[in-house]
Amino acid sequence: MSEIDLEQRRKALAELLHEQWEYNLRTTPEFASTIGDRRYNDRMNDVSEEAVLADLKKKKKFLARFQAIDTAGFPVQERLNRDLMIENLTDAIEGAEFKPWQMPVNQMSGFHIDAAQLVALIPFATVKDYDDYIARLGRFPKVLADTTANMRKGMAARLMQPKFILKLVAEQAAEIAEASPEKSPFAEPLEKLPDEFSGDDKQRIREAVHERIANAVNPAYAKFAAFVRDEYAPQGRDKAGVGSLPDGEARYRFHVKNQTTTDLTAEEIHQIGLREVARIESEMLVIANKLGFADLRSLNAAVEVNPDLKAKSGQDIIDSYQRFTDQMYARLPQLFGRLPKAKMVIEPTPAFAEASASAAEYNTGSPDGSRPGLVYVNTYQATSRKTITNESTAYHEGVPGHHMQLSIQQEMEDLPPFRRHGGENSFVEGWALYSERLGKDAGFFQDPYSDYGRLNDEMLRAIRLVVDTGLHAKQWTREEVVQYFRDHSALDEVEIQSETDRYIAWPGQALSYKIGQLTILRLRERAQQELGASFDIRAFHDEVLGAGALPMKLLEERIESWIAREKE
């Protein structure tokens, strides 16, 4: 092998990665906007079936071209670039067999809700930003019409969410449609018009945004809401699990493999979940006994009626998240060598999404730092929400969880863009769950109720292994899932209901948390055993986070190589 041949192959891979990335930005303009690329800010994703099939054809061509590149002699990270891209494209092609575009909406995601959330994630600094936004709003009717056409095909093929999920979708779309142009979530950018804009520009932009909302956005949303409510939702499936869909078993196997990046079967995951539930319950019982309660049921009942463990207001919840975040930031240098440059803010979940949203959610900041990382905290029915899990959730969503991991990944200039802005859910969510326990390692959770809340949050992720596989592989009913939650957790009833519906809407996604966390914990334990006194927690964490969100198998290989180097 000549040096010239090696350099030509390395150059060919770099050029192909660039070509594929540019294609991705061009065909997913909303994603491009969220990472600060303004070139396509006046466009929307083309979700028509014609465009979806054309994209699938393009992916197959890209896959063949990547597979044709010989990476013999390449540096490790460059070989990994090719292998990860092949894995990404292969997953997308395999997933397309199940026609997800024909079942594109649920209460957690879909254009009807994603578009409204996009507003907070795109930059508004110049007059052109606003003009592009006005043009983008004008494209909403086509996107919703194409989405409806896809849903009609899905309806004919019996590819549908359950009726009760679709009822929520109709309500969400109707709520947005019924808001006045001034109160619409799509009018929010008008609240931050830059002072340096001229009076004429401000007036023109306000009028144009309000006009687009009144004459394009709201009518399209109203039409979509009526379609879902009157025609689509009544035809939804009756059973909760995807096993009742065409190719249901194969569909769930794909979701399990895709979300966990392992070869674990649904039954193996179910058994892991049962073992974890039992282990965590034993740890919770220790705290219950220390607090003077004989069992978990009596402690949970006391927690429910203790006014000191309920939020006083929405702002009270926000303030507690900020307090826990601040104390963790001060401790980070003891746990990590590399820290994120990106800033982070904490805000309430938008009103249009809060009724069905989780307790908190993280959105990555823009690469250029113009938009900080954003933790949305759900303040819906605030005074009915317990505060015992606020500390663990703050660490999960912010630092050292999602904000830290995703920001560091985004700041790795030596990685290609598809790795800086992508990655595996099992790593992302596994790391965030690992971060909750890391707070315990750091000496936090001094309040026993907060520590009990931490275990409740870990219990939630263990329960997910049981109930997600129960729903989709064992034909559990929605009622069985709800009852399992009541029997094994102290979650608020409103959260039990929304969590259950989430697993129904997103099969397999809930498995990623615990499987990823258990993998990272196992690797840490292995490193501690093999390195002994020379084990450095900061170096371990930097190595885990040092290559982006890898599949579990590749993460294991990376840490094993690191252990070997450390031994030398």
C-alpha cells in the first residue's frame, strides 16, 4: 500500500462525508436551522411520500459508496467515521421497511408539535431571519397537507396509533389553531425583535407574521385537527402495543435493536428490568426504614400528602432546578477534565405542549453559542407535582447529563458534523441516567427524600424495561402498565398516565436509558478493577465522552482500549 493510495482513500472518505452532510442539511432544512445554518431558513422539510422515497433511494446510493471505500491503514477515528455512517444509513434503510412516514404523528412528536417547538430553537437576529421565517410559515399548509396524505395511506394499511393517542393529537393541533395570531406560539419571535431594527421593519414584520398565522398557519392547523378528530382518530387501533400492527413483531425487534444498539432480545430486557426493579426497591426500603416507615407503600402515601414535598408554584420548580444545577457546576472539575463551553438556561415547557410533556426536556444550543442549551421544565399543574425528583432530573437534563454530553460532543472540531450533531440514543440517555447516580458519587442528595426521589427516577427507567417489553412483546394492556407503575413507583398519577402513553407512542425508545446506563456502569467497574489505584474518574469520563454518542458495542471497545493503554 503506497502513501499516495492511502491519502487518496482518506481524501475520498472526507469528501464523501462532506457531500452526504450537505445533502442532509439541504433536505432537512429545519434541522439545519437548529444547528445555526441559516442557508435554508425559508424552507421546510418535504414530507411528501415522493420525497421520502427519493431520499431512501439516495441513502442506498450513499451506502454503496461508503461501503466501497477501503479503510485499511486509516487512523482509528476515520475508520470509525465510515463504520458509523454505514450503520446510520443501514438503520435508516431497514427502518423504512416499516413506512414510518405513514404513521407520522403522536402526542410527543410530529409536525403539528415539532413546528411549534422549532420556534425556540432557531436564530432571530437579522431582518432576513424574520423574512425567512415569514416565508417558512407560508409553507406550513403544504407540509400539513402532505402529512395528511401520508396518514390516509397509513390508515388504509392499518398503520395507526391507538385511538386515545390520536385524540390527544387532535386536541394539540386544535389548541394551536384556535390561538389568535397575537397569542400563537408562532408569534413568539415578535417578542424579541432587535432594538436596532427600524420602526418600519418592525411594523412590517409584525403585520406579515400575524397575516401568515391568520391566513396560512391557523387554517392549516384547523383543517388538520378536524381530519384527525373526525376521520382519522376513530379508525385508530384498539390495542396499545405495536404487536397489533402489520409486521408488529419484526417492527418491535427493529426498535429494540435500534434504541439499545445491542443484540438483547425483548425477553432478556424484560428480565433485566425485573431484576433492576427488585434491586432498587431494596435500596428504597433502606431509606424508608431510616425515615421511620415500615414499607414503601406507607412512605409513598406519606409523600403524597406532605405539603412540604409539593411545589408551591411553577417558579418554585424552576428555582429548584437552578439551585441543583448551580451546585453541580461547582463540582464538575473534580469529575471531568473537559468541560463544555456552551451555556445553559432553564425555562418552563411551552404551554401548548405541557399537558403531554415529560417532567423536563433538553434542547441543544447552537454550535456558534448564539443560543444556549435549553432545559424545559414542566410546570403544568405545578402545585400537584412532587419535588422529590427535581434534583435527579436537574442532573439528568443539564449537567453532568444531556447539556454536558451533547455540548462537548458538539464542540469536538475533530469529529465530522454527523457525529457532532447526532449519535445513539442508548448513549445519550444512558449517560444522562448515569449522571443522576454521579450526583450521589459527588456527595449530593443529602436530603433523604431527594435521595428517595433519585431512586424513584432510576426505578422509572427500570420499570420502562418491564412495561415497554410488556406492551409491545407480551401484549400487555395500557391498564396493566398503569397498575405496574402504581405498584412499583411513587410517580404522580399525571406522570404515570403521560409516561404510559409515551411508551405506546414511541416503542423501544424507553429501553435506551437503563441499557445505556448499565453499560457505562459496567465499564466503569471494569476499569476500576483492572486499574486499581491508578484509576482516574476524570480520565474515564473524558474517554467515555471523547468520541461522541457511540453504539454500546463501540463504546465497550473504546474503553477496553483505554484500559489497555492505561495499564501500559
